[in-house]
Amino acid sequence: MEDKSNEHNLPRIGLLGSGSWATALAKMLCENVSELNWWVRSEDTIEHINKFGSNPRYIQSIQFPVDKLKLTTDMQIVIDASDIIIVAIPSMYLDQTFEEASPLRLNEKIVFSAIKGMISKYNSIPARYLHKRYEISYEKLGIICGPCHAEEVARERLSYLTVACPNISEAEIFAPFLRTRYIKVSTSDDVFGAELAAVLKNVYAVGAGLAHGLGYGDNFISVLICNAATEMKRFIDAVHNIDRDINESPYLGDLLVTAYSINSRNRALGTMVGGGYTVMAAVIEMQMVAEGMTGAKGIFEMNKEFMVEMPIADAVYRILHERMSPVLEMRLLSDVLK
């Protein structure tokens, strides 16, 4: 594997976060750099990685070349030591984490969000939050998206990612740092559309799980997801109307894998709630973040401005946040699907 960080004047990479997706990203990055600056919240986690070469909490099968890792619990050290920052902190913890860390000079860096959720406090997608809260120019903001589950990265199964940035030259500079023999990476300038799709697909995956948990079969779920894709396009076009093909992998591809995969936490959350768990009991038992929880609320609040017809997303929101009956909501939804 070509080591891209040994070449003259190539950017230094920093990673913020230590969950499953951050761990998978670290694996990709370590195949392409000689040094990775990595912020991890827990000192115990750092000690374990340094000693055993694996994350003790997430995807323990991934073995890291420890000599490439510069691990720290001080976020500012990573920011100052890096030219490109990847933010892979779950959306529901991002604002609190940044408030505690009080990062400085973030707006001097190129920042890529790998977050697939809404910042609920602001009802904002991550790129917009980072732009407004930390004054990062949109020209320096990008996202990492696409149908790529962390568990399959760990098993080195062929996967596809998209790096999107309004300044597509920045996306093209960064994309090679994620490419491996099992990861193919394309570039795009549709940050807002791809990021909204990354939020919506989690909401619709919860819906697919709800249907599965309630006993609906593959025939119904296929119609549900087909309608969800149409609903996704309608909402994204209302928010950011540019020429895009919703059938491409960052949109439809990510929706399909999240709705159907056994690795999907959002589908699992829906399946548990559809099967009789309360929402809170399901969240507690999963012990992992399902971004569809915050995503459903964020999209619902965001849509108050755009007033797009979104029966599926609305039904998921009512079940998760207004304690409405999954049985009733899915029955009502079945009458409007086509």
C-alpha cells in the first residue's frame, strides 16, 4: 500500500471520535498514512489501544499499527497537529463534546464530517452546525458518506464511500487517504444533499425495522423503502434544489443498506420497538447510538420551515418522540403507500 503521508507537503490527518465508525475510519487511514493524530475521550481506551492494538469497546477485531497512532484525550493537540480534521463523534454528543473541549483554530483547518445524524439542539445537519458554531467556511467543510457499515470495513468487504465538499478540489485531495483495496472513494460537491440523505436514511431504516418488528413481510417493506426514496428526494430538493441523481450510492445506496442490513442499528432499534420494547428500553439495551432517534426529531423540526409531505418520516417521529402506537401508525401509513 502506498504511504501517502511520506510525500512532500501532503496534509497531516486528525481524527476525532472513537466509536465504531471512527474506529473503521482509523483502519482505512492507517493504511495510507505514516502518522494519525487521534482524539479519544477515554484514557483507558487509549491505554488499551496502545497495549493491545485494538479498541476495547468497538470492533475489537480491527488491529491497528500502534506505531502510526498519536493518541490523546486533548482535542486541541489533534487540531493543532493536523491539516485535515475528520469529525466522527455521534451527533447527539457532538455539541456537548465540543463545548467541553472548547476547540480553538478549527476554522483554520479543512474539516470533514463523518456524522450521519442531526445536531438536535440546533435542528441542524453537521456541516451547517460546524459552519455557524465554529465559523468554518463552507469551502473548507466536507462530509464522508455512502453505504459503508463499519462492521464490513473491519472484515475488508468491498465498500464505497463518497467524499463531498463544495470545493471539490479539497475532496479530491482527501479522498486518497480513505482508498484501500476494499474501499473505493468517489467525490462530489453536493454536501447538503448527501448529508440530508445520511440523516434521512437512518429515519427510514427505523421505519423498516418497525415494520419488521410488527410482523410485516418483505413485500410491504420493499414498498415502504421505495416510498421512502421518493420522500427523501422530495425533501432534499425542497431544501437544496440542484441537479442530482437520487439513485446514486450516497443517497439510495445508503438508504438501502441501512434499511436492510443486519448491521444497521437503526433498523435494530425499529425492530425492537415494533416488537414491543418501549423506545427507552430499546435504546438502553442496544448500548449503541442509533442516529435515527435524533434524526427523526431534527427532520420533523426542520420540515416546519419547508412543509414537505413526509408521511413515513412523520410516522417514525411520532412513534419515537410522541409515544404513538407503532401498530396504529404503520396501519395508517399502509393506506398512503403506493
